[in-house]
Amino acid sequence: MRTLRILGKVYSRVVDLKNFLYDNDYFCPVEIPVPVLSIGNLTVGGTGKTPLTDFCLKYYRRRQVNPVVVSKNYRAQVKDIAVVDPDLPGAAAYYGDEPVLLAEKNPLCKVYVGPRKFQTAKRAFENENPSLIIIDDGFQHRKLYRDVDFVVLDATESPLSYRSFPEGRARESFESLVRATAILVTKINLVSSADLEA
């Protein structure tokens, strides 16, 4: 446990340094010529980002906005930038299950996956000429400039989970929420009022 705590402190310092360099303009994010909306969280694992991304896709499509989703090819067979084809046999293993789910539920929207989100976003913009790019799990990807940052927190998450990885599941501290445009708390129906307040 002590080793995990030490590794967590090292991880936290590295993340803090990266954020300091971006916050003070030592590193400059890549800008795309259309609005970019990021949907992310603070922890490793699910908090409800994919349902929120699905909601946003449907919301903007109803308003005649043409959104494109950009996701990382995490644990996927495809290694290069690709447009998700949900009809491909074994699509979930090839592209990743969440990008395929989004593509299945939103057949009029393109979903792109790739190893680096800023490069994937540039390719999506060049190929699709979208009016909006939605970055799935983008809060920590500071290489890409975003106009709006939604951060999703799971109300059922244990406070211990917010210790720095690998001791806990936190990729960033609560202090990072200063960058968020909005904070959305999910699963509030599964906790007591006291826990929700905390």
C-alpha cells in the first residue's frame, strides 16, 4: 500500500507539471476551426460519459448541427485513425466497444478513433467538414484545444477512488475541475442525500 501511495504521488506531480505547462502557455494546444466539446471525467473507468455523448449527439442533430465524435482506440485492434463501421464483423474488438455503440445509436454521425485525439480530430475535420467535434474522454487530453469541457462525476464513487492512480483511480485531482465548463453528477438516485452533498 505504501508503494502505491508513493507511485500515486509521483503520478500526481507529473500530471500537475503537465497542467502547469499548459496553463502557463509553455505548451500550446492544437486548435480546430470549429467548436470542440470535450466530455470527460477525473477517474479511470466509467462514470456515464458514453450516455452523455450519445445524448449530445442526438441533441445537436435535432438542431441541424453536424457533429463528429473523436475517441481513442483504447484496447482496440485498429492502430491508425479510422472511421467506425459498426457493421464490420467483430467491430467492437476492432474499434473499441464504446465507439461502436455510439456509431450504432447514431447512424447519421461519424465516429472516428485513433491513437492521438488531436490528430484524429484534425483528420475528422478535414474529411467531414463538421460543425462540431465532440471528444469522448477528453478532459486530460490537453494537446487539443476545446471550447467546452463537461466533466462527469459518479455519485456512487468511493472517496478512496479519488486518490491518485495507481493507489486510487484518479487521473487528476479535484483542483483540476477549475478547467471545467460544467460538472455533471450521475447516479444521484443511488446514494443518500448526505453522500450526494459530500
